[in-house]
Amino acid sequence: MAEIEERVVPHEPGLGESVGARWRPAGFLLALPSLAVFVGVGFIPLALIATWSFWSFDPDTYWIKPAWSFASYAALLENGRATVFLRTAGLAALTATASTLLAVPAAGVVGLLSGPRRAALLLALFTIPFFTSGLVRAFAWRLVLGRQGVINNALMSLGIVETPVEWLLFSDFAVLLGMVAAYLPFAIVPIVLAFKRIEHSVIRASQDLGAGFWTVLATIVLPLVLPGIVAGFLFVFVVAVGTSMEIQLLGGAGASSISIMIDDVLRVVNFPLAFAIATVVITLLTVLIITANRALGLSRLFESLGI
């Protein structure tokens, strides 16, 4: 009888599995032009930058020549460049941490407590700051944080302070505030995707078994959205490492970052050193992302999509 049932009801793949297998070759061919453009405009310039970082500067032509050397990499730790590396990484880590802490509850409301229409509306609201130039957004903070800005005027009008608070502008606080405001949506989107993958039946089952709000949050919700939290942190961290706009406009004349350091090096036509700085940053960020993926399983964000 068991043999008859096995013949009558053979094993068939699930609907999602069969559809995914059927569409995978066609989907790959459809994405092939985009992949070719991505490799062409993304990886080839990076490969050239990494190669040119080992070349030497030719003072006769004011360009680089294929004379292989590690001199540019040896110069990375000279003239305070190591301090700039550490300061940029620290500021980016603070920005990513603050953005992630703010993004988790916001993403929870969007991904777990909102229907499709409200979720789309809330996500659109989070992207409104991107409708204008980042330069304008950063400059607007100078009008808010300056000596005659909105905050100082309000504090003096209320009698809280007698003179303007100086550290509000041209400080690490101002840079951190401007960067969090600019890059917060980069943390929200992956965390929303993680919240969307949580089955409501799992939460209801845990509540039926007597688990309270904090127990459900700590033992079910947070472990399930951890890949999204890490992905959001990394998105903000990578963008913050490469930015210079907020640091130049809100950090004051003495503020520096990796991007500003590369710009300064290019101004004195030390191209191999600029390429070496960029190569080291790209390598470290790539290692960081690969390590985070292997340790925390960032690829789980795409499991439900059948990728």
C-alpha cells in the first residue's frame, strides 16, 4: 500500500521552488546587461586604482608611470594620516550606531505594525530629505546650530543661556547630527525588510504561551531582525566613511576625514598616495562586510525571496 501511495503521489517541489528554478535562467539573462554595466563602471575603475597605487609619480609628465613601488603604502602612516583614518572610522561608527538605534523602532512600526499602504507612506516620508541636495541639507544645519541659529535664539529667549552655545556648530556634535539626519534612511530600509520577514503567527503563538512584550522582543523579534540591524549599520558606516560634505560644512576649518585627505593629496598631484588610501579603505570595508556576513548571516535577509 505504501509503495502504491509513493507512485501515485510522487515528490514535487514547492510552488516557490519550481517557479524560482523556472525563472532563474531568464532572470539572469535579463539582468546580464545591468551586471555588465555594474562591472564596467564599478569594478574596472577600482582595479585600475589598486594597480596605479603601486606605480610611481613621474615629475616630467605630472602623471604616474609603471615603476612598481610600496612607497605610497609606507606613507599612509606619516603626517598624521593614521589619526585621520581612526577619527573617520570612529565618527562613522558613532553615526551608524546612532542611526541604527533610531531606525529599529521606526522600522518596527513600518514593517511589523503597519499595513501595506501605511508602510509605503511612512517609507516615502523617510525619503523626503533626499528630494533636495545634500549640500543644501548640510548647510541648513548651520542656520539651525549657528550663533544666530534657531536653537541658540530659542535658548536665549527662554533665558536658559545668556550667550550663544558655541559647541553646537563647527564641532563633532554638529557633524554627527548632520550625518545621522542624512543617512538614517539607509539604516531603516534593511531593518524594515527584516521585520517584514517575521511571521505574525510566531508572535501570536509566543503570546498564547504566556510570553510578555519584553520576552517576545528579546527572544523572538530581535534575533530575527538582527541581520537587518547589522546590514543597516554597515550601510550607514560605509557611506559615512566616504562622506566629506557634512564634515566640511559643520566640522569647521580644522576638521578632516579620509575623503578630505584624498582631496588634499590630489591637490599636490601625489596620485599614487591617493590611490593607496582609496585601496586600503575599499579593502578594509570589503573585509568588514564579508566578516559580518559570515558571522551574523546577512544573507538570511534574502532567504524568503528564494535567492
